[in-house]
Amino acid sequence: MELVAQMREYEREAEEPTLAGFLERITLASDVDSYDPEKGAVALMTVHTAKGLEFPEVLCVGLEEGVFPHQRSIRRRMRPPRKSAASATSRSPAP
């Protein structure tokens, strides 16, 4: 239902609504855009979204050997997935 509501809002607000315009609008919007560290709330995001950001504390859940980064990326020495995993675990500055 949220998707339909977002589409209707876009149709009302856009001068010339298009599918490409809608997709651009929703992909550029992120919870990180409205993140306020003063609120003291938990921010959930993907590894990709967290790229380039720092937080006082970071918890990476679901990290499991062979799952993230995937064992195929390790065997084939694929750099991007391994780099993403390393980046995810370093989003918090050293104490």
C-alpha cells in the first residue's frame, strides 16, 4: 500500500509524472537523509546505504562466514563484495 500511496503523491506533485521520474525520486530518498543523531534512535540500513557514513556505534547482524561476503566472491577473489563487507564493519570510528 505504501508504494501506491507514494505513486499517487508523485502524480499529484510532479509537473509531468513519468515512471523514470518516480523511480528517480524514490531511489534518491532514504531514511539516512532524515537521520538525526540527537534523537538517540536506531538507524537500520543496508551496507550499500551506509557506504561513506560514520556512526558512534555499529552492529552488523547476519554476518556469517560464507554468506557475507558470499563464499563464491572469496573463492573467485571478487573485490566488490569483500570490500563491502570490510566497509560495513568499519562504519564506526576507532575508540
